[in-house]
Amino acid sequence: MTPHFLPLVGTSGPHGSRSWMTCKFRCGNQCDHPEPNTSGNPHVRDLLGKAVARRTILAVGATASAGAALAPLLNPAPAAAAVALTFTPVEPNKRDNVTVPPGYDYDVVARWGDRVLPDAPGFNAFRQTPQAQAKQFGYNCDYVGFLPIQGKKDRAILCVNHEYTDEVLMFPEGRYSDETIIKIAMQAHGLSFLEIAKGSREGSWSRVRPEKTKHNRRITATTPFRIAGPAAGDPRLRTAASPQGRTAHGTVNNCAGGTTRGARCCPARRTSTATSTHLGNWIRRTPQVMNGTA
């Protein structure tokens, strides 16, 4: 059967195949902004290109040298045959659901607004508050880390980035003030940590009730962090909010991430030129949000 693909919409221009709304809420339309580096310093793109080119040359050289030295000692085995995909591709459709091939299944582990902490209320789109969102699963998942719990082969912790918020979709029109929207959106950023349990069906997982775990946690745009290590107290880290340079306030726009050998989750932001630009527009209209009342 001849495969049919959905047409690519809006692939020209700096935004590629992304919609304008995605670019607006994800990075503040950085492609439409002037080049931030106006100095004589080289562009990061050029530096990365040189680094990649150098590593490629070194890798090729090392491989060639090792191959020449080991060739007389090795008896190369035939290359393994490529493994073909065995599932039936999903046909294009307009179903408002996650569609998987026959023989596959999926589980909804967590949704925006689900309870993370024991005292979190149930989600209600018409009764959102910053206090409730700070205890509920955040908005817009990106990086997801899977951390096995030592000694419990059927339990693990999910570390989930909440990169950005889309207030157009989050809030019923006319229901909330701009100030309230900002405060709720700030609490919807950050990270969620959830303990999950393996189900009876192969490959299935589900959330552990907040009352039954000590591992759940929410980190938002206002969560304080203690700065440790050599950088702690450095003058370049001192701000009006942290005169000693030993405390950071909150995290937003985390996109990338990784896990260490010590089962630690390390969220990160891949770009630094835009931090919730759309929230900034609201904040400029309601400055009291950033004066300690959030």
C-alpha cells in the first residue's frame, strides 16, 4: 500500500513547520527578534561548527589509527542484518486522541492539574488558583526523566519539565484577571516529580496516590534554590532578591534534561535569550506581581 502523509504546513521562513502560537509561547518568537549578539565576538553557531568539525576529524583519525594497528589481529564478523519495523503505520486521521498501531497501547500517567502533593485539590478549570497549581501537575511537558527507585523494581520516579504555558488554552475567557493568570502560570512552570508504579499489563505504569508516597514534589517559578559549590556568593550572582548570591528563585522554560549515574535529574534550558516573554508582557502591565506578592 502506498503511504500517505499529511502535508507540511508553513514550512517556509524561520519558524519551519511550527505554528506561530507554538513559537510565541515557547520562546517568545526569538526568530523574529534582532540578533542579540551585536559585539565583535564570534557567533555561537560558528563556534559549535568548529568544535563539531574538530571532533569529527579527531574521531576519524583515531579510528583509522586503531584500525590500522588492529587489522592483522581481528577477524571481522559479517554485519548484522537490519531489523525491519514490524508494526502497521497509523493512517492519517482527525481523531481527538492518541492513535497507536494495532497491538500497541498507551496510558495517561499524568495530566495538567492532577494532584502531586497530598493536600492538592482536584483540578477545576474554572476555579484555578496559584496555591492549587503549585501542588498540581504543571503545564506542557517536555523532557521526562525515568529514575528507578533502589530496592523497588516495580516503582520509579518521573521527573517532568514544564517548559512553557499557553494561557490562551489554559483559562476560560473573561474568567480571570491578568494578575491572577500570571500567578497561576508561574506556578504551572518548573518541574513535577511523581512516583509511578508498574501495572499488571506489560509496559503499563500509573501514578501512586500522593498520600502513599514521599517522593512527589513540585518546583515552580517561585521555588527557592540554595546555591552551593564554588559559585556560591560570587558577586555576579548577587541580586536585589539575593544580596548574598546564595539563593536562586524558581525555574522556568526548562526544555532539555538528563539523568546522572547517581540517579539525579538535571533539567536545563537550551536557549537563554527568552524567558517567558509572553508573561513579561503581562507583568509590565501588573508590576505588583514581581514585588513579592507572587
